[in-house]
Amino acid sequence: MRIPPFSEANLEQVCNVLGDTVTGLTGSEIGRYLRECGSTDPYPGMTKRIRLYEALVARQRQDQCANNVCAFIERVMNPVLYVQSPGYFKIRQAELNRVLAFEGLRLTDEGKLKVVPQAR
């Protein structure tokens, strides 16, 4: 299923959640997960939010869809990664869902994206 591209504003907010200084991914995690998902890390020296946004927006433009953006979100939100810190999963999940609702998506407790009515 082809997922329409995220608006750049929404994609930026997703990256703000995932790259948050306190509850977000570490810089090394961002680099590793981007590689695992087949995306390049164009600015490894930049702040986490900016490098994540630049990598994902470039991939989305290349693909003309958000499929790889969604695959990245599901990869980094795999619940097994949060066994030692389930609170971080819940925090990220709630913050992501506030943004993803505007794309008609919701991140489930299983770490999978589900289509829902789009928020306005």
C-alpha cells in the first residue's frame, strides 16, 4: 500500500519527537536506524532533529511516498526496544500520535502504524 507523503510540517514534528533532547533517540541510534532502513544520514554533524528531518524528507521526496518514513517510525518504535524503559515508549507514542493523527495514522501499542480518520 502506497502511503501519501507527509506534509513537511508534520514530518518535521515527527522528527522533533524522535530527536528530542530528553526523550528522543541518541545520535548514534539515529545513524544506525537510518542505515537499517536504507536511508542516508546526510548531515551526521547536525543536531538530531535536523539530521533526522533532512534524511527522512530526502527519502520521502525520492520515493514520492511516506512508506519508508513509516517503516522508520515502526523500526524505532518497536516495543522490544523499550523493555528496560517502557515509560519512554508511552511518551513517544503519545507525542507521535498527536502528530500522526494529522496524517490519518496512529501508532499502536504493538509499534505498528494503523490508518485512522484524519484529524483536522
